[in-house]
Amino acid sequence: TSPLAWLRTRFYYLLIRLYFDQEFSIEEFTRGAKQAFSVVSKLLSQRKLDLLEELVSAEVFQVLKEKISLLPDSHRDALAADIDAIMYTTEGDVRIYYDDDGIKFVSILMRFWYLNGANLPDEVPGETKVFQIVFGDESTKEKRHLLTANYEFQREFTEGVKPDWTITRIEHPRLLE
């Protein structure tokens, strides 16, 4: 990320701590976001959408219901990310919203890079084959792909509202389109 973007996100984290949640820690948030990403991506891969209703917004849930049923098995398998297979995580955009009714929201976009061994066709653009591992003899190879995903987490900080983060956007480029 650029130094300016890094400074901007750190400024927003300071605002979150000062005005919304004095206990907020980006390290703790990132750990929770990685865990949520792993759980949600596995549920998507397994088509267990009913278990997602409490974790994602109603709009995202509706879109996922439509898209998951149309995915080929190889793409669906590639959605799953084990927490140990997440190679890199970074924060994207951080936004603070106030609406006309005094409702306060914080939104954090997280970007994940993860390894997946799904049997993807070679013509899938946008993903990178990281390596092939040879076990035993030359005929046994395991391909791994480095895939990306963007998940946006949103929390309402209005007085009296349950302090839960909800996923308001899920993107798995070239897989879930």
C-alpha cells in the first residue's frame, strides 16, 4: 500500500478508538476477520448458505444464494480458505459513516491472499500458480493456486445496538462473479 493510504487508515483507526470503541485494536480485528473469512469461505464452498444468515447482510445473502447455485464445482471448491492457508492479509479502505438519523457505522475492507488446491482450469485469469509440489515420483504433483478475496466488515456503533461485525461485501475475483 502507499504511504498515504497507510497513514489514512491509521488515522481512521485512531478516530475509531477515540469516538467509537476505546478497546478497538486492528491486530485483534484482523485476527477475527481472518477467522470469519475462513469460516464463511468454507460455508460458501459447501453451499451451507443457511448458516451464513447471521454473518452477512441481507443483501449479500441474497446475492450469494443466486451466485453459488450457478458455480461449477471447481470454482466452488476454490472459495474455501483454511485459516492456515491464508498467506497475507491487509486492510483496504476504512470508512466512517453517519446517516441523517444519527446512526453511526464503521466499515473496513479486508483483502486476503490464500493458497488453494482446487482443480481450476488453466484458463482462469487473475490467479497465480504459486508452485507444484512433487511427492515421491514425478507423476504425483499437487498444484496450488494463490487466490484473492475481498471481504468488507461493517459494524454499527449507535447507542444500544448489538456490537457485532457483519460482512457487507464478498468478492472472490474470477470465481464468484
